Amino acid sequence: MGLRIVSEELQSGAEPNIPPDAYPERLRKYIPTEAVGFWLAVSGMIQNTRDDVPKIGLLWLFFLIGLAFTFGWTRKQTNEKGKPTAWTQIGISCGAFIVWVFAAGGPFTAWALYKPVYGSLLLITYTTATAFIIPPEK
């Protein structure tokens, strides 16, 4: 079974009936764990480099790479033959990646108004709220 969120149970004799994903399953499938792991590894390496390395520039570059990876990976993992693209899930997963990076600081620490508590509060709120969303794509 892939990463695609099951939003309705089909009553068909051709396939085994798979119940719709409940809140915990949707939560797990919306969070792009591979991309978050990528970000934590890359940002840790960048943060620990010497001062003559353009850290903020590299953080922005790898943030964009991670966002592209999140989009592509989620699209690939939710692709199922005969079903429409899971745009809602892809969008929420990309949003989740942005929120995780913001919560971890990343390139956003260069902003004068950035405070770590904002990232933490956003992460808790976004993660909790988005799992209530049931994608309309069947």
C-alpha cells in the first residue's frame, strides 16, 4: 500500500475493501518524513561549517531542493493507476515541509522578526489541523 490517503471505502468485489484512513493514518501520510530527515541532515552539516561558507545562501538553496523533493516524492508515492493526482495531499505535504523547516529555524533565522516560538507554535497547529482534512481526490 502506498502513501496515498484512502478517503472512502469502495464496495467492490474486485478489490479487498480497505477502510478509509482515520486521523492517525492521515497525520502520518501528510508529514513528509523523508524530506524532513533530508533537511535535518543537510542543515546540520551547513550549520556546522566554517564561517567563510555562505550558510544562509546554502540553507535557502537546500530548502528549495527539499521542497522540490517533497513535491516529487509525494506525487510519486501517491500515484495510483486510474486515480487522479492527489493534489490536496501533495500541497499539504509541501506545506508541512515548509512548516518543519520554519520550526527548525533554517534560513528563516535571517529574518529579523523570526522567533523560535513562532515556528514551534505553527508546527503544532499545522500538524494537528491538517490531519482533519480528508482529500477530495478519490
